[in-house]
Amino acid sequence: MDHFLYRSGTLHAEDVALADIAQVVQTPFYCYSTATLTRHYKLFTEALSPLPHMVCFAIKSLSNLAVLKTLGELGAGMDVVSGGEYMRAKAAGVPGDRIVFSGVGKTRDEMRMALTGGIRQFNVESEPEMRALSEVATSLGLVAPITIRVNPDVDARTHEKIATGKSENKFGIPIARASEVYAEAASLPGLEVIGIDVHIGSQLTELEPFEQAYTKVADLTRQLRAEGHDIRRLDLGGGLGIPYARGNEAPPLPTEYGDLIKRTVGDLGCEIEIEPGRLISGNSGVLVSRVIYVKEGEGRDFLILDAAMNDLVRPSMYGAHHDIVAVEEPEPGVDTHTFDVVGPVCETGDTFAKARPLPQLKAGDLVAFRSAGAYGAVMASEYNTRPLVPEVLVHGDHYAVIRARPTFEEILARDTIPEWL
């Protein structure tokens, strides 16, 4: 569910007409709904009750400070994968004891940043990282709380580029080697082993892969406790998918996911962490764009928009589907026309959809890409020297620009011409 609905013939974000925002902000722009962000976060907290738990929002899905502050004030923790994301979480007012540091390539500088600034835990991905973290923590006179990410060799049945839990993926240590790796971690002076971490992929649309992974984690918990480790926290990752295409079968609900967690690991007495990103942020955002031209081609017609692959790269990168709707509501029963929906970037890959049935749109009309809140603005670039898309946050009948579109002058000023030129 989201809070983008037609009212009086115009698509609204909560109580604000998207057309009104477009008139002021210009297109393209991202628009997020506070009510949707709030509702989806609360679904997870309610699903895990009464287990001790923390819902850590995956910042990589949507990292704007206003969004992070919105979730942080609800009590959310943050899952970060870089020093920059750590700084974003802190800048949004989230305390260090609610920040989890994940990622396979943490640098020593990032480790120092988190250790001195405060951290809930590091999710350690490899033995070299584990040893480096111990050295950094010891040099600071500190002890780093860690979980170790295990790779359970479970097929998440998702896109190959976002699967993370199979043996050939770069993430975590093989679960079969967990015993020896945990033994080494316990021997290192700068580390405190507190739990286990697992994450098998993103955009999962069924629960069975989660069940396989969490059952293995439960068995490993019992084994490691028998070996003398105080396993008191389980970080179960994120990955629950959303329905990108209206009318398709919906992925499992957070309540069903919560029931699975309780069934598989709920009897272990551990604090549970989850790291949802897409399910909180995905349906909370839309990308609004304007039609530049309608072009007749050989055997197909093109809808050329002012948004491009640099603004929303998911269709080009993953072959991802986004529902595209007219901002002005079509009359019931109106005839549709089939378009290839494309952007202005000089790449054939700058294609959002092929043979998509849409109302008979014309130049100047507004369209909205639904379910664009996750991995939209965060993956945007300035390819073709196209300014980054502004972001707008709606709260009831108010809205604010939470990231402005840079001017060309600001973009050019970031470059430096050397003195010999």
C-alpha cells in the first residue's frame, strides 16, 4: 500500500497534487510520502513484537537525510555500508548504538570513524577484515562488537545481481567454516563476538529461501553456544520484495515474515535485527517526469520523457519493471496506445519500458513511475551532464524540497582545470 492516489482526476502524494509540485520544482523529480514510510516501518516493528528487536533501515536504498530523520525519530536503527552512509545516519540524529556497519570492503579509516563515533556492531564479512578491525580497535584502546556474516549457500531466487547468499557470491564466510572463524575472532583482543549475521539477497518474493537460511542460522547458534560463544544477537538481513507490477501476485507480508522469524529463531532468546530497505522505501516514492515528444517510429511509437537512465537506472541495469501512470487520471474505459518509453540520453539502453500500453499521451503531459523510492535517487548520476534529480518529501498537505536540483554552474564549478591549460 502507498499514499499516491487519484483525487479529483489528479494523482496526489498524500494531500498534495503532483502536478502542483511539478509546476514549482519542474521535472523530473522524486517525491516521497511520509505516511508510507511511517506505515511500512511500523509494519515491521509490529511483525517482530514481542521479540526483542531492532529494525535497521538499509540506507543504501534511500539515503536522503530528511527520510533518515523521519525513520530515526520513529526509533529505527540504520544499516550502513560506507563511511559516507555512517555520516548520513549520524547527521540525521541517529545515535551510534543504533547503527550497524555492513559491507565487504570496510577500510581502516571507516572502522576508526565508527569506533570513535559509536557503533552498535560491525557485521564482519571476512577473516582479513576481522583481523584489521581488531588491530584498529586495539590501537584506539577500544573493543569492537561484531557479528560474523555467514553465507548459508541458499538460492534467494532473485535477480543474479542482487543475490548474496549463494556460495559463489562475494559476501560472508562459508557457513561450514563458521566454527573455526568464530574461534579466531574470540581470540583477537580488539573484538567482542556478540552474534551472527546473514543476508541472502534483495527483492525476495517468497519465504522459503528465508526459512532455509534462518533454520541454518538457528542450528549454528546452538553449535556456537556449545563451543562457548555468547551468541545473543541475530542479524537476519533484509531483502523482502515489493510488487513492482500492479496486478501481479504480492510478495509475503511483513506479518508473515515476522511469523517465520518467530518460528525459526524465536526460541533462541536472541535479540533480532532486520535490515529492510526496499519494502520501507520502495512504494514510498515516485519519479515524476514530463513528456517531451511523441515520436512515430517504424512499427512502434516512442514516448520521449525528460527523465532518463541517469535518473532511474533500474530498468537499464536490472531490466526492472516500474508501472508508469499518467498524472492526470484517464477517463474510465479510455483507449490505450502502445509506446516504448524512453529518455533523452544517447544510449539505446536509456529505455524504461517497451510496448507499454498507456493512455494517448502528448507533449507536456506528466507521468509518474511508481515504486521508485528504493534504488532510485541513490543510484542517480550526472551522466550527459544532466543535473541530479531533486527530491521532495510530502507530509500531509505540505511538501518540502529535501535535495535541490544543482545548477549547471554548480556542476561545472566542481571541475578544476590545471594551470598548464
